[in-house]
Amino acid sequence: MNRRQMLVCVLMGLGLMIGMTQLATADEAKTMSGKITKIADDGGSFTLQDDNGDDTEISVNDDTTYSLNGEDSNKDATVKVNAAATVKVKDGTAMKVSVSE
């Protein structure tokens, strides 16, 4: 293999590694904080407003866990309008909702 072919192979390998890294990080959960401003009528989502005033609609499902003042809780006791919340979100769905009153 000559130098040019080797360089092409190395560059292609690096490109592949960078692409895989970006795909892996896209699926990672992120933590958001703010105030709950709205709860959907069906209870399947709520709106979280961050400190900049930006709203994000966040879905919940049967796998979502809830914490109120550091203790395990349930959706009805935790997700309330005007509650300050920290939410671990993956793909637009809450994995964990934590509220401190």
C-alpha cells in the first residue's frame, strides 16, 4: 500500500469514528431546569419554561420516575403548574422529574 492509499484509509477511518461519536451523543439524555407552566389535559406532557423564557414540551410515559423534595413520588404530586423542576430528558421524553417545594 502506498502512502496516498494509506492516508485515504486513515482519513476515512477518522471520519467514521467522528460520525459514530456524534450518533452516540445524540441519543444521550440531557438535564433541563425551569418552571412547569402548563400540563396537557391528558397528562401525557407538560411545558417547562427555562430561565431565558424558552418553552419546551416534554412528554412523560410509564417509565418516567418522579421525585418530590428528594423522596420518590408520583406524577400527580410532582408535576404541578408553577413548580420549579429539574428534568432528565431523552428524545423529548422525561426519564426523571424532580421538584423541590
